Amino acid sequence: MVVSTRGILAIGLGLVGLALMVGPSLAQQDGAVRKTTGPTGGATPTAPIPPLIGTVDMDAVFKSYEKFKMSNKEFQAAVMSRQNDLMKIKSQGEEEAQMLSKLTPGTADFKKHEDLLTELKARAAAGREQAQREFQLRESENVATIYKEVQLMVTAIAQWRKMNYVVRVTNIQPTGTDPNSVMAALQNTIIYADPRNDITNDVIYNLNRRYKATAAPASG
């Protein structure tokens, strides 16, 4: 909807009039607030904590976390196994379709293979839908679990280094041959960060050390 200049001017004049009417009452209220919260009438505000900001490259952490690598391998193996099962059903369907093309329509044999082909198509479609739902849920649960572990480690290291903020950065340098890297750089809100306050390597090291310790087989 296009708003005319005259309409904007009318709205502006109306707001000016409203400000003139409300101004004195706001000033009175402001004076009352100042009296109650000023040095002589209220509690002294708590001094703010000086910010110490750290940075972490979450993409690098995920890619270097051994547990995430292992879970990805297991995920891909499960996907391939399910895909192979679906391919077997597809191959059976193709065989039935070829057989059906050689039979005379309306015969009992034709009806038998036609019903089997219909059943195989339904099984394949249902299997694809079920696999898609199952693996989407499994992937989201896996990423959520890894993210919580990373978040806890970031928190522990940040507190150990006396940081009260940790912001996400990306260390991927944009290149003209990779449009994705350019888009990632443009979307990055941090243009510069002191590398001395980056905790990415600390997070990766401690995550992998803890994972190896917990994943190691028990001795004895």
C-alpha cells in the first residue's frame, strides 16, 4: 500500500499535537521517577560486569569432533542398508513388470503378477516414507545431542577463562570459486575477533579427549 505525502504530513502533525499535550504529564512522571530512583531516594544500581568476549567456530568443532564423525559414519551406513533393502523391492517390481508385459491381460496368471506388482509398489512407497521420517528424526536427535555436548564444553572453557560471552564465528575465508563461502562470509556478524580469545581448539581438544576416555573399552 502506497502512503501519500499528505497523509504522512497529517500523521506527523497529529503526533506533534499529541506530544504537546502529553509532554507536561510525561515530564511530571519523569520527575517523579527521578526522585524515587535518584541517589537520594532509591537503591544504587549494580555496576555492570566488564564484558570479556570469546569466539568459537562451531562448524570447525563439529567437523573435528570424533564422536560426530563416528555418528555420521553409523548414520550413513544405516541409510545405505535401508537403501539397499528398498532397491531389492524395486528390482523385484521391475522383474514383475517385465513378466507382466509378457502375459495376456485378463488371465489368472496376469492377475497374480499384477497384484504382486501393486503390492511391491506400495511396499516401496511406504518404505521410502518411513525411512525418510526415521532418518530425519534420527539426524535431528543426533545433532541436538552433539550440540548440547559442545555447548556444555564451551560453557566450561569460557568460565575457566573468565569469559562472560562467547559468540559464534566462522574461519572460512571467502573465495570467488566457492559461492557458499562468500555467502557465509557475508552473513557473518563478526568482522574481526582477536584470535587470542578464540576457544575453538580448546573445545575440540577437550571434547575429543573426553570422548576417547569414555569410548575406550573397559580393561580387565
